[in-house]
Amino acid sequence: MGAGIPFDTTQVLVGGEWRAAHGGQTLTLVNPSDGSPLADIARGTASDVDAAVEAARSALEGGAWGRMTAAERGRLLGAIGRRVLEQADELARLEALDVGKPLKQGRADALALARYLEFYGGAADKVHGQTLPYQAGFTALTWREPHGVTGHIVPWNYPMQIVGRSVGAALAMGNACVLKPAEEACLTVLAFARIAQEAGLPPGALNVVPGLGEEAGAALSAHPGVDHLSFTGSVATGSLVQAAAARNTIPVTLELGGKSPQVVFADADLDAALPFLVNAGVQNAGQTCSAASRILVERPVYDTVLARMAERYRALRVGPALSDLDVGPMISQRQHEIVSHYLALARDSGLAIAAQAELVRDAPAGGYYLRPALVAGVPDRHALAQEEIFGPVQVLIPFSGEADAVRIANGTPYGLVAGVWTRDGGRQLRMARALKCGQVFINNYGAGGGVELPFGGVKRSGHGREKGFEALYGFSSLKTVAIHHG
Ligand code: NAD
């Protein structure tokens, strides 16, 4: 397919060996910038997952991975991170071809992956237990142990970042991982696994089984040999994964969707807010779980914010990922259709599309381009203000005062992230307490990735926390030891 991909993309990684899927079948990835076939990947199935889980178990029990100390694991993760850093440009190129992500965004993802490995490498030997005051004649203590075999199911939108935060933390704690990347895009996951192997990650510590969600993904979530599941994706699939985990009574971390608001009060520093308001809606063509898809604006500044956001929208340029513009294509024809449906719904409901970005003239006709759209004056119960669109569509919702802002911000089934823009210190804290979500950003949004900051949702956005030190607790279980010595 001639895209200059420097490795065999058609294999699974099991127990340190790259080989074809047992069924011998493949799936074809598509380049979203022009709709052409990009590369074939393995179509792993249940028997590949069986082999991967077995390889992970062997790596822990008797394998070199299980014998490594926490300090050794940390040093190794650091070394993998440095190799990722050296190859950041190539990883960004692969992500541009596969996900349709502009090069600068792919590069930022590669740097984030490297940073996760640096962070979790440094933290690996700093997770410790406690000694507990207890009855006379006893010494009681706790320590943290890996769960064992951890299953990781990741989506296509941020493969590098999500692998960094979930596999990075799981490996730091000494788990052995089975990773199921998304069927729409997984080249950087395969490249990462090769980099980890070259840096010396022992066989079986990381196994990768690409394939369809309903085949490889379902087999991994239902596998009785898996001790913990980490899932990032849609609410519908997340609930299937949780049901499968429940049948094996294992813990599961669910990082699901969102309808995250940024709340702009009339006293906000609008010059500071404006870039964050727009970027957090259109980054990765809006295909971001924490996209700020709702902009709530206090009425006195509503017209100003609308005009200034519209101006920015009109200046955005949309085009092929390798051209490295502001916005690339959607991941697939299907995603393009879903988002187009919401824009049609906006028009049918009489909502004003206040501004749309421009598509560059030389964008290939076969690409899945969608011009980012700003929709004004959206009632807070409208489908566009309630449902996760997962595309570059932001809605502007006016509000009157703090209580109204909280009611609207909390009034969806989701609770992932929120942003608040105000100069009033008391209001900053009241809002941070009142918002029902996993992360609140005051006078910023996203904190530039925030590898160090625990992340996850409430309500339909999921449960459990990844990122930051907190993830290390999630990827381990606490053992209590009570010694009676008289
Ligand atoms: P998806 O749920 O369709 O797919 C995610 C992964 O699950 C893929 O690897 C897929 O193959 C797998 N899968 C599909 N069916 C499965 C099944 N029956 N059993 C097990 N695995 C299965 O999600 P998507 O459309 O690829 O991703 C978009 C969604 O992900 C959005 O809702 C977005 O908000 C969410 N997301 C959340 C976060 C977060 O951190 N909260 C990050 C990125 C994306």
C-alpha cells in the first residue's frame, strides 16, 4: 500500500513473538485523509487472546518479567520512553496516516507517551505500604501487589496517550498486559510494542492482539485468565465490558465519553479563554473524550464570546493530516455520517450555525473532512447539548448567574471534565465543588495533557482513575499482613 510503514503491520505480538493471527485473517486500515487503503492488520480472535493471556501469565510466573524488581521495571520504562522520544517524528507521521491527526498533534501525543513512561518509570519503586497500629502482640502492615494479567482495550482517537497512561502504569506496578487496540487505527500501538521490545521489555510483559471489538475485544473482556480490565471507549461498549468483568468478578476501569462544558462568566479574562474555548472543541477534529463540546456563556458577554469564537472558527483550516493544518479529517466515513446527522438536526431545529471552518482547496475528495461548526443559542435540553457528538461541533448555551450555570453544566448524563473562567476566587471554588465530574480546570482547560493529574469520570463517563500517581493504586491490589508475635 506504499505508505512507507517500516514494519510488518499484519502480526500479533504474543510472548515476545510476532506472528500472524491464528485464523490467518487481516483487516484493512484506511487513510482518513484520502480514503485509500493504508495497511493490513491482524484480525486476532479468541484463540490469539487465549495465547496472549497465557504468555502474560508465564511472564509473571517464572518469566524474566516477574523476577524484575520495581527499580528495574522503572529503569526499563524510562529507557522505552527515551526511545519513544527519539522516534516522536516517525510516530507522528504514522498517526497522521492512520488517525488523520495533524502532525503537530501526533507529535504531542508521542511526547505525552514518552512522558507517561518517564513518570511511571520514576514512580515504579515509590509505591509503598504502611505499618498499622493494631492489637498488642501484633505487627500489621500493607503492601501493593500487581493484579496479575491486565487487559487493556483502547480506542482509535488517542492510541499513544491511552496506551501510555494505562499500559505504562500497569507495567510500572508489575502487571503483564494484553492490549487490544482499535480496528480503525493501531499503527502507533504496534510501533510502540516494537520500541518496547527493542529496549529490552521481557517476552510476555506486553502482548498485542489487534482485531475486531466483538471478536478480540469481547474475548479479552470475558477471559477468565484476566485479573483486571481497563477499557477506554464508548458507553455502550463499556457497559458490555463491565458486564463481562462482573461474570469473572474482576475490577474494571471504565474511561467513557463526555459532554464536557467550559463555563464562561462575565468577569472572565476573555483573551486568555478564547484559544482554550475553541481548541478544546476542534482538537483531533473534536474526536476527544474530554472535548469541550458545550460552551456555557453568561448573558452579558454572550454576544462577544459568540463573535470572537466565530472569528476563530472562520480562520481554522481543515485539510490532510500530513499538511499539518489546524484540523484533519474524521476517522471514518461512519464517524463523518454521525456528525453530519447532528448538523442536519441543528438545521432542522432552526438552530443557527454561527460559523464554520474552511476546507483547503487541495483536500483529496475521498477524505472524511467535516468543517468544524459553531452552533449558537442551543437550548440546554436539545440533543446537540445533551449527546456526545464526537466531532468538531461546539454548542453555545447562554446562562444567567452561577446557579443556572451549575444546573446546565451538570444537566447531562456525563461527568468527565469541566472548565470555569472567572476572576472571582470564591466562585472558582464554589464551582469546583458544585460541578459533577472527574476534573475541573479553572482559568485553563486540559492543563496541557496533565500526565500527573488523575483522570476519569463520574456518571456515564465511567469510573476508576487513570493518569497521575492514582493510576498505580488502580493497577495494583492492597494486601494486609498481620503477624502475631506475642
Ligand atoms: P468503542 O467503544 O466502539 O471502541 C473502543 C474499543 O472497544 C475498540 O478497541 C473496540 O474494538 C473495542 N470494542 C468494541 N466492541 C467491543 C466489545 N463488544 N467487547 C470488547 N471490546 C469492544 O469506542 P470508539 O467509538 O472507538 O471510541 C469513541 C468513544 O470512546 C467515545 O465515546 C469517547 O468519548 C470514548 N473515549 C473516552 C476516553 C476517556 O478517556 N474517557 C478517551 C478516548 C475515547
